[in-house]
Amino acid sequence: MSVTKTLTIIVAAAVKNHGIAIGKDNPWRLPKDLAYFNKVTKTVTGASLRETSKGDDEKLAPTSDVPVMNACILGRKTWEALPKRFQPLKDRYNIVVTSDPHLLSEEEPKFTVTQPSIEAALKFIEDMNASGSAVAKQPAHIDRVFITGGGGIYDEVLKMDDCHIQVLITYVQLHDDDKCNACDAFFPPLDTSKFKLQPHSRLEEVVSFEVPSGMQVEGGLEYEFFLYEKETPSD
């Protein structure tokens, strides 16, 4: 199966209003959730390599010169909200969706490109996995595709009907009403007739490592890790 047929959204959102940001800042400081985000998006499961080994000769066989990593697709505002020291997200292929082809400096950050749309980003991944340096200055074999924001990008992906969509969401109990009301970016409400809450064991299967279950407490804030999945129509 094509690597872009499964897209994994990862997000932290306030339970009360699904707020995800205040300007360029997070509404909370949760180092353990950030560590979870980094571990999830960096962990290579090898799923795409197993698919390649089944005889899809058109796929590019990874070598020592072609690293295997996951891709993070993010919008321009999310990219610009990243502190400079975190641009790009390290050990991941960053694909910034923007209408500005000159967003990046002349010397593109390592493993970072721009694409004009989500569809173009997914095609770039498929083409790079098939042809490597023929389509990318810095080729990599993409194992998994993560969608990392912002609100508009999330909304567009949630509406896609031809992909298996996974939603890794950290629900945060934000009791500070002022911060809740100050949020100006939001994660779209999930259509629970299509997106089904999965057991914690399934979440751990998806991320490929153990994850604390139940309510977590950090810095006076309560939060919990969840997984929702939307199957493709054929499923």
C-alpha cells in the first residue's frame, strides 16, 4: 500500500474549545507531551520498507545514502511559529505547504521543501520514494506521513475520503478561561460517526512504543493521549 494512503494527524487541543494556539504560542507548556510528539514523529516503524520488499520494484530501495525517516506536513503559519532553533524539525522530512515558493532561504534547511498544496506534498513523497534524487535535492525514503498543523491543514486532511486517517490527539484540560478564550487557532471537531475512538492498546500499536494511559498531570495541567481512526470507504 502506498505510504501516503495512511495519514497520521498529531495534535494537542483544549477539551473545552479545541483551541491549539494563541498567536504563535502554545496555550500551555507540557514538556512530556512535546517529548511524545517528537518520539512519535521520529519513530520509523519500517512499514514502508516491508511494503517495498514485497516486490514493488518501482520503489527506491533505501541505501546508506538515502536515509529512512518520517515526513511532517505543516502549514506556513505553523512553520513560522516554530522557534528558529527548531526549524526544521530535526530527523524528519519537513514539507511546508505554502503558496510562497520563496518562503525558505536560498540554502534550504536540511530535508525541508515547500509545496503549494497537501496534494502536491503527497505526490512529492510518492515521487521521492520512487525516484529519489530525480525529484529531491536531499532525497530520503519516507516511512510514515504525519500532519502537524495548523487548523486549516488539519481540516483539509480530515475531509479526505481516499486515505486511512489516524488522529493522535492529546486532550488538555485547560481550566484557565482567559487562555481558552484567547485561543485563535482550533482543531476541527471530529465527526464521531466516521472517526472512532480506539483502545489504548491500538494507540501503542500505531506509535510502536508504550504510552502512559489515563489522565496525566504536568505543571498543574491534566491531559490524556487518545487515538481516533477513520477507515477508507473500501474498509
